[in-house]
Amino acid sequence: QVQLVESGGGLVQPGGSLRLSCAASGSTFNIYTMNWYRQAPGKQRELVASITSGGRTNYADSVKGRFTISRDNAKNTVALQMNSLNPEDTAVYYCNAEVRLRIGAPIYNYWGQGTQVTVSS
């Protein structure tokens, strides 16, 4: 079993910064791509950033230059550094990971519970 737990969300002023972290735990497994999604009230969940096991990154256009995704493969963690936050960044942010539990097993997507990020004055 795999569990993803996000942390670091909260209330921040426009222009401020937050760093989100996500820790994966469970039995031995291989993690491939890790992602951060977000969902604002009344809107579809969207992919914010992704990072492959090799460190290749992709970002939504709306966050390029402001957000940075990183990972620590040894610790099975992924982080999202968010700078220059604005109110439209307000959303619940979800950690997602592609995981293979063992050789020959299928790859599944696992999700965290989400952490609230509110950008407001």
C-alpha cells in the first residue's frame, strides 16, 4: 500500500511564497512521474507541475517562472516551491505519483488528500 501526505499549505499574501511537500510511504516500491495538481472551487482539477524519475520537469503555463517542482528519490518526496503567488493560485493542491509496487505489477496513480493554499489579502 502507498500513502501520499501533503504538507505546507496555508494562507499567504499576494506576492508571497509557500513550499508544499509530499511524502510517499509504504512498502518498497518504484516511483516514476510525480505530479502536483490543483483544484479551485467550481473548476476542474488541473496539472500544475510534473517531474519524472530522471528529473525532467513540466509546468502549466500559468505557473511557469513562479513555481518549481523538485524531488528526492531517496526519500520518496516531491516538493513544490511557489513564489509570487496571486489569488488565482488559490486551490487545493494534490500530490500524485505513478507507482509500481513490484516487478511485474501494474503502475497505478496514487493521490494525496490535498492541502489548501489560499492567497488573499
